[in-house]
Amino acid sequence: MQWDVVIGLEIHVQLATQTKIFSGSSTAYGAEPNTQASAVDLAMPGTLPVANEAAFRYAVMLGLAIEADISRRSVFERKNYFYPDLPKGYQTTQLAQPIVGPGHVDIELADGRQKRIRIHHAHLEEDAGKSLHEDFHGMSGIDLNRAGTPLIEIVTEPDMRSADEAVAFARKLHGIVTSIGICDGNMSQGSMRFDVNVSIRPKGEDKLGTRTETKNLNSFRFMEQAIHQEVERQIDVLTDGGAIVQETRLYDGDTQQSRSMRTKEEANDYRYFPCPDLLPVVIDDAFIAHARQHLPELPDARKARFMTAYGLTDYDAGLLSSGAAMAQLFEDTVKHGKDPKLAANWLLGELSARLNSEDREPANCPVTGAQLGALILRISDGTLSSSGAKKVFEGLWDGEATDVDSLIEARGLRQVSDTAALEQIVDTVLADMGEQIAQYQQADDKKRKKLLGGFMGPLMKASGGQGNPKLFNEILRRKLDR
């Protein structure tokens, strides 16, 4: 039997405010446990929350970026549940009247098709603390530094039909929130976390199947793996005559294993009621107009500009414009390196490969645009060969030096472009290649192109890898074609 896959996402985006949503505590990452938790965050008796205006401004910016309805009046509720890292015994969130209403995000799929993913709503809420299990023997530690950190939870409609579509949407949303500056996008630090709702149904059927929710996925790769695994699991259960249980699941990206966490709660299980400590928040047209006026360039507009200003292909421009950090890295590289196409090749090739292999975000790239631009200048002016450039890049990445020219000298990578010196090397090498020369000169033009490569290896070896390949090629042709 053929199956349709139905996917919806709930995305928790940590807002890049300096302080928490209802207190003045810092939101800076990496502080010692429980050093950034005020009396309000700890739910001490007699404390009252005060709403952070910046969180509302960022929520409005998101709403504008996804062309959503923006509620002029939003209300906070208490979501009641017990967990050790939730000291108040409830989470302050929005349910009935969220700040952002229906909107949409348009994605481009691998085959070039466009698809619109509908946003049901987005609401503001506070984060909980964090339970720590690894460093304690038979116990858990509680770090409340995150308690009260402002989040906006974005809830999609179940519009995605594959892991590829879900990842494409997640990447596009990541690009939007980082481009408008409301989130740093650092998923390894929990700045964006994805809950994936998956169900399957017989192909052609309209009724939705029972869904499961896999929580707290913090990388695109883990999301893709978790969806594939959950789809296969549900197909196996239904094929064997079983029934899908509506439940919350966890996925471990290190072991690539998922497990059931608990049966899925319904809204009434949380006993929502309006928060008595917070008045409804009213946003006027002037507040929205100010946010619209200061909305930065969005990924789609940046892609169009990259194609026009830098002559990039649709594909390259799409990849380089998708996130704020990668886009800035590209523009810094072009500013210092002067060659947009070569800059794009290096960013999408060598640099992206290293980022992926180390699971780094572009924002945490150890090589700056200025350094990469300087490297590209040395490729363009013939100072570096392609292999030498890769060695310099490795040195920059590993922090061996910060200056391209000093790395070139320290590693002895300066390419030999002295025509007289290269000609002498060619003469020496050709003196021992009489048979290959005869084959070349007897061949037609098409075969000569292939045979020419057989001379380049010995020439590069004789020059210690430092000979300029382009000049070698010119000298070879001049000597062999006469």
C-alpha cells in the first residue's frame, strides 16, 4: 500500500533580547549555572512579571516577514504542569489570542518547484530551565539560567509531505529569523528547536492519521533523520496490523534512535487560564509601522540582489542568501577579494564542506570574509595554485596564522610564475619524455587535449608543486605544437 506523509512543525525561536521576557536577568549564553536567575525567574513569593517590549517588537517583525496577521491585542495564559526545571509550576504563554496570526513561508524544492507553507500562528512564551543529568551520579541538577528566556513558538499547518520539504522550510525560516535579527540561529545552543508532528495515511485519503510529536530537534540533519525513521516506524506498525499511539517521542541524533517519552497531552490537560499578573498587551499602528520601517533585507530580496549585483546563478544566490551569516561572509569576501564567482565557489565548496564536517554554523566560522578575500586575491594574481590555496585555507581555519601572505611565506607556497624558470623546468622534463612527445605530435587535436595532462604531473613534481599550471600549459603547447 502506498502512503502519504503529513508533517507539521512547531518551532521554538529564542529571541535575541538582552534580558528575559518578564525580568531584567541576562539572556547571555554560557554563564555559570543559576547565576542569571532573578527572584522573578525563581518564582519567589511576591514577585511580579514585567513584559519586555523588545520581545513584542521582534514578534511583530516576524509577523511582517512572513506576511502574517498581527494581533492588536494579545493575552498571556498560564500553562500548568509540573517539572523540576519549571519553578513556578506553570509556563506563561499565549493560547487564545497570540500576537501573530496566520501567515506563510514560500520554499523552493530541490526540483525547482515552489511551495507555500502556511503558518497557523506564532505566540510569545517563556522558556523553562534545564535539567542536567550527565554530571551527577544518581541525581539531576537544575540550571535555571534559561528560565524566562523569551521564545516565539511558530506553528505551521500540516502542509509538508516529506522530510525534504520540512528541512527546506526549516532552513528558510532559519534564514528569515537570522536575517531580521530576532534570533542568532545557533541551534547547538538551543536558539532554534524543532518539534516535528508526523502522521501517515493511505494515499488518496483525506482524513489525517494519528500523529506523533518528536521534540527538541536542534539540527537540520537530525530533523531529516528523525522524520525518515518515524515514517518507517509508523508504516511498519500499520502494515503489521497495529495502531499508531498519539505520543511525544524523543530522538537521539548521536545514536540515531528514537523512543517514546509520554502519551500526548491535550490542551485541557494543562488547565490553561488567563495570567492574572499580566494585562492584555495592546499594539498600535505606530508600533507596527516602526517595526516595518526597520525590517532588514529578507532572504528572497537578498537573493535577487545577489543575482543582479554579483552575477550569481539562481542556485548559488539562493544558497548564499539563505542565512544572514553566510550572506555577510560572502559580501565581506567579495569586498576584499573582488571576484564574486570565485568567492561563491570557495564559500559553497571548501568552506561549506568544513562547516558541515564540524557541524558549525556560518556565524561561528573561524575564517573571516577579509581573510578569504585576501586568499582569493592571491589565487587571482597567480601567487597561489589551487592546491596551495587549500593549504593556506587549512592554516587559516586551524588558526596557524591570521594573515594570508605570512602563511604563504611560512609554508613556502608561493607559486613560481617566472617564465624563464618554468621554461627551463619544461625543457628538463621533456628531455626524458620522448615517447610521450611522439604520441602527442602524431595525435589529432581532440586526443592531444587528453595527452597534455600526462605532462603536467611530472612538471608539477619537478617544480615541487609550485609551478604555475597555466604558464606550464602555455609553454608546453608552444614547445609541443611547433
